Amino acid sequence: MSDTATPTVIRREDYAPPAFLIDTVDLEFDLVPERTVVKSTLRVRRNPDAKPAAHLELMGEQLEFIGAAIDGEPYATVRAHEHGLTVENVPDAFTLTLTGACDPAANTTLSGLYVSGGNFFTQCEAEGFRRITWFLDRPDVMATYTVTLRADKTAYPVLLSNGNLIAEGDLSDGRHYAKWEDPFRKPSYLFALVAGKLVALEEHITSGSGKEKLLQVWVEPHDLDKTRHAMDSLIHAIRWDEQRFGLELDLDRFMIVAVSDFNMGAMENKGLNIFNTKYVLANPETATDVDFANIEAVVGHEYFHNWTGNRVTCRDWFQLSLKEGLTVFRDQEFSAAMSGGDENEAARATRRIEDVRVLRQMQFAEDAGPMAHPVRPESYVEINNFYTMTVYEKGAEVVRMYQTLLGRDGFRKGMDLYFQRHDGHAVTCDDFRRAMADANGRDLAQFERWYSQAGTPRVAVTTSYDEGTRCYSVTLTQGYTNGSPAARETQKGPLHIPFAIGLIGPDGADLPLRLEGETAAQGTTRVLELTETQQTFTFADVLAKPLPSLLRNFSAPVVVDYDYGNDELAFLLAHDSDAFNRWEAGQRLATRELLALAGRAAASQPLEINDALVDAFRRVLTDELLSPSFRELALMLPSETYLAEQMAQSDPAAVHAARQFVRKQLAAALKAQWLAAYERNVTPGAYEPTPEAAGHRGLKNLALSYLSELDDSAEAVRLATAQYEAANNMTDRSAALSALLNAQTATGGALDDPARAALEDFYVRFEKEPLVIDKWFALQATQRGTAQRPTIETVRALMGHPAFNIRNPNRARSLIFSFCAANPAQFHAADGSGYTFWADQVIALDALNPQVAARLARNLELWRRFTPTLRDAMRAALERVAAEAKSRDVREIVEKALA
Ligand code: B3K
Ligand code: ZN
């Protein structure tokens, strides 16, 4: 499980094609929890395009070797070793049969074949297949698979694998078998099997070209009442991909299976997607609006991989963003279409805002730290550490920029050419870029730098208006801030940046835009193509000095530096036709104010709120022309994590004090308006997970959360208690509980108050719903805590709760990760207690599940940016983990952090 040897660095430049190819794979499993025997029969031949090699080197980990045969004859010159199997002096083409065994019951890593809740599951991406059998476990080796599963029929009535079921039947001794065949060539990371006591929700649909398809969502029997939304999401995703990209489901059967022990969200195995229960199971009582939306997005994401990832896959793991960036972009477009259709710009904008918030808070931070890497990394020690915000979210932004530069139709042409050229192959990010360029007759050579340069680019903007000539010039200058060394090393030259801009006249209306040299104005938003370090763009016929609306819809993943005045930001917030930039103006205003207050808090100076911010918030809150979901986003303050990252030295306590102060002031100054918004946005009747209803609930619950900050919280407690008791859905119930807990801490917190009662009720009510109990843990881990009872004490106590189980990643995340990553003020307590706890948990998880441990390990990577006392305590914690952790996964993270 662990690898204590000096970590080996894998480099992109060392890529070489495999010396052998495998055309067909036939697998036979005898499934027994403690010892599963796997017989693998491979058709192998030399790769004509590779350097010849005498021996066949197969990867394998944690396997027991039983035997080998070539062309049916036992083969003696086979050496099993720690990293795999060497088959010596092989012929040019042969059939290799390997028999081995693994121990799924003891597999706590949740990579390879493992047991969860008494059932068998697999997870092979990135390198888990080698934990099942010996193989050329790399994505450029594509083969067709047949799989036979044998198991006890009572314990494992359902036997599933990729593709189509071609035979099944009974065996002696109460066992049975099923044989599956996947007609599509695939890399080993897309292999999957599932066996156990499961039931399915089924639907039959007819694809766009008239073929009958069977869709199934498999779950444990007691979860069948929570599968409808996942099935609906799958059907919507299938329809959307047909319409938007002309891509159809290629198999006769498509299955989703839910498992509660899972390292990440879900996995796109061909025809047999395996999902964390969190992204499948939902009904109104157990899942929030956010859960419903996430399920739709993840079901879409995994389904879309069937073309972008599976039919066309990655040549090597450095190309991971080829499938992940593209598929995130596709799921974002799908979610946007589901929330308002392609036409409703305002509804689309709320999704865009949510995506950009994540990017800026998480990916920009990653780019400023020791794990900074380009969208296409140059090297890694453990590939599982590179399923990152950069590869996924920045990668999606890079794909979005093609669409911004080429237009929707041009982007579609590029996609069509990409599939025409590469269907059935393992390719690179360069192949994708070439398809986009060739399909549109464009030169996208410079665009390559988006794949090879780490770090967050900045674009500085200066403007000048000439009343005499009525010309307005915009000068854009691109560069990088001094980020991490990793980022600096890769910066080679200017990027090709699509910079969308609009100009707003004194009346608040968009101006028609004519660039100098053009004969007529074209539209009111223009995408300027910035390709040099500095460029000036001049607009003509500008009758009065305008206000620029910069980087509309966040057209590139950059930071814009422009010195807006507070009045200008308030004006943009009130008038910009670009909904994203309206939101952005409000955030800039709030961020500026909050950072100023955090500076004062750090210096122990008194705090006072700027009326401009209160006025701006009042206008948004009471503007009934704005959608509730937009208002909710605009009235949410930037997160403490984001704010701390903007400080010269991160000071979580000061940020917390400033943000809490502003929340309290906004609660008090706008109390009547919050109460009115609360009343106006109730959603009586049956629960519906529609974007409109979710928008109302979101704004109502935001109002409740502000009200819970008031010194006199009686009103909030009354509303929240009533809401808690009457709720017919989890969104309202959990928001009410959260408000009660908040009000309790806001007022100092007696233990016999309504918060305690609700917390107990919540547990009892949902004891049998693990995903809801995760929420119960997370709510407590993210509580503010008081001087008398800091949150760490609650967390330590909950670690001993009978329902806590560190081996279940969802549960570990709900308590440990929530505290360490989502409660910055408490986690970064001055006494360093949070860091001690963090180190203890990283070390404990490292021994069980290195992938999950490595995620938690990343939580301290920005340690150098904190105030000196915190910095020193963080370093000490990192050093302890570096001394004790064994896995390659965790070692890579902490060693990079300390380097
Ligand atoms: N491709 C998987 C992620 C696998 C992570 C391996 N450590 C899920 C997804 O992105 O769709
Ligand atoms: Zn993915």
C-alpha cells in the first residue's frame, strides 16, 4: 500500500509509446471477499511504432501470483516483483494467461477491487487496474474486454460489468455467473465490475437515431426511493448531448451504481458508471437544492465522458485535462441549459457566477502555492494528486475560451473534427487544439501557452477618453504576479486572451461599439483578442465618457486590475447589462470594504461600516426585477478563505472579525428588508427542485442567516424554529438548523436552547440516512464556536461518536475536512490546536487511504502566506507529517509544501 522508497518523478517529456499492445482482454473473476482469484487472458503483440523490447513488463500491485501460460503452455520465465511482472523473452504475438489473487476485504484504499457494505466495487482510474491483475496499465493501451463474474448467488445476486450482458446462469455450490462484453476498445482505467445485493430503477428510451436503450440506476434496496432525480438527470444529459453536440449513447445499456465508500464524486467506467451515493441519492426529505443540482451536474459529467474521455481518451496522464477540462466545460454548459435554457442569459449567469467563485477561491489559490502546475502538468510523483482544480476548472476555462474565440458554431465544428479524427484513439491536448484550429481556419499556436504556463495571469487596464475626437482607448497589459516558484518557471510569454468588454453610457445603457478602422458599430459586447504583452484598442463615436464593463462573463481565467471608484462599482452593480459583471461589481465593493476592515481588526482598531456598501446591498435586496437566485449570490459576502488569500499576510481571525462585523451591520441596517424578503420568498406546497423554487428558498434562507446574526435573535429563532418544524424538504430544514446554531453562538449559547433540541431531533429523525448524518457532522464542524467552547472541542468529541467512521471518505470529509477546510477562523486558532488535529488525521488516514489523506494534506500548502505565528505552527505540523507519513501520495504533497 505504501511506498517508502525515494519517490520517482514521472515526466511528460519522457513519454514513449508502449513496446507491446494488447488487443483483447478476457477476465474471469471468482469473487470471494478475502481472496478473489482473477484469470486474465490477453492477446499481446509487439507495437510496430515502438522501440523493440525482449521482455514484456506488466504493472501489478498487491497481487499474489498463481501462474502464467503462453499460448496455453505453462511459462516459467516469469518474474513477479513489487511493481509487477516481467515476462521474459516473449514472441512477437501471443496469448498470455495470468492467474493471480487479491484481497478485496482488506482493501481500505478504495482503489482496485474492494468491498463496501458487503458488495464488491472497483475503482481503476488512474492506476487501480494493476491492483486487480497484471497489465499494461496506461491509457494508450486500448483493448476490447469480455468479463466473466462468478460468485455466491445469495450474497451477490447482481453481477455487473462494462458493456452488454451476453450470458448468465447457475453454477454448482449455490454460485452463479454472468458474462459481459464491451464492444468498444478502452483503456484499463475504464474497466469496472460490481457484485452484490442491489436493485435498480429502470427506464427504456429511444435514442435520437431510433435505437432502444436500457437505463438503470442501481442502489441498495432501501435507497430505491431516492433514484428518480438521478434517472431524470441522465435522460436530460442524453438528450442534451444529442442536441448540442450530435453525440448519441453508443451502448444498448447504460448503468449507474451508487456506493457509499468512494474516494471522489463518481467514475465514468464504460457503460457502468460508479457513483458516490452523495451524487445519486436524493429525495426532498434528504437532499438540498444544492444536492439536487450537484447530482444533475455529476450525472451529466460522467455521461458526457462517454465521448470525451472514453471514445476519445488520453494518450498519457499529463493529458488529463483533455478529458477533464472538456467534460467539466460540457457539464457546466449542460447545467446552465437546465437552469434556464440556452436563451435565458440571467439564469445562465447564476451558474457562471457559481463556477467562477469556485475557480477563484480554489484554483487561483492552487496556482499561488507549491502545487502550482500548468493545465497540462510537466511532471508528477503520484498522478492521483493531479486531479486538481487546475486540470479540471482552469482546464474548463481553457475550453470555454475556444468557444469564446470561435463562437458556438465554430466550437461545434472543432468538436466534430476532433471526433472525426480521433474516435477510438488515445490523444493529446495538442490534438484537440489542432482540431479547433483546423476546423475554423485559425492559427491557435499561441493558445498553446494556456496548457504550458502555470500561474494566474493578470490583465491591467488603463483607459482614456478624448472629448475632441470622441475616442475611448483601452490599454490592456498582461503579466503574472509573483506566484509560486513552480508557476514562475513555466512562464514563457504572452497568452492569447479573449477579453470581452462593453461600454456603459451615463444613462446606464450599453453603447454600440465601433473599433477604430471599422465602418459600422457591431453589438454592445466585443471580444478583444489580447495577444501581445500590451495592446491598445480604440473605440470611436463615443459621445460621452463611458464606464467600462471589463472581462464580461469572465471571458478568461485572469485577474483584472482596474481602479474603479466606489461610485462606479455601485453604478455597475445597478446597471451593467452583463449579469456576471453586476455581481462582480458588488463583490469588488464588498471585498474592498472587508479587506480594509480586516486590516483594522488585525491592528485592533475599531470597526465602522461604509454606508455605500449598505446602500448597495439595500438596492439589490429590494430590486424585485432581479431574480431571487441572482440576489442571493450578490448578497453573499466573499468567503473568509477568499478574503484571507487576498491579504498580504493571511490573518483568518481578522478576516472573520471583519466579515462577522459586516454581516451583523447588514443584518441590523436592513432588518425590515430581510424580513420582507423572507416572507416574500416562501415556497408553499409540494417541494420542487426547479431553479426558480430553489432561487426563492436560497434568498429566503440567506435572509434567515443574516437575521440570525442580530444581537436580539428572538425573531430569527422564532422563524427558524417554525421553519425547522414545518419543513417538507432538506433545504429548509438544514437552513433552519444552521440558523439556530448560528443564533446560539451569536448570543453566547445556553445549552438548553432550541438549537440543541433541533440538533438532537435532526439526528434521531435521519439516523438511517448516512448522507444526512454527514450533514449533521458538517454543520457542527463548521460552527463558529465561542471562547468557552471552541469548535475543535466539538470536533474532538464527535470523532468518538458511534456514527463516526474514518474509513468512510464521506464521513471523514463531513467532520475532519469540514473543520480543517471550511471553518478557517476556528481551524487557524492561535494556539495551533487545529494544526495538531490536522497532522493527527493526515497520519491516521495515510495508513488507510492515501488518496483521501493526500487531499487533507493539501490543506496547509499555503502556510507561507500566513502571519508569522501561524506560519511557524503550520510548518511544525507539516514537518511532523513529512516525518511520519508513508504513502507516495502524502509525501509528494508535504515535501512540495516544505521545499
Ligand atoms: N475521472 C474520475 C476521477 C478519477 C480520480 C482518480 N483519482 C471522475 C471524473 O472526473 O469524472
Ligand atoms: Zn471527469
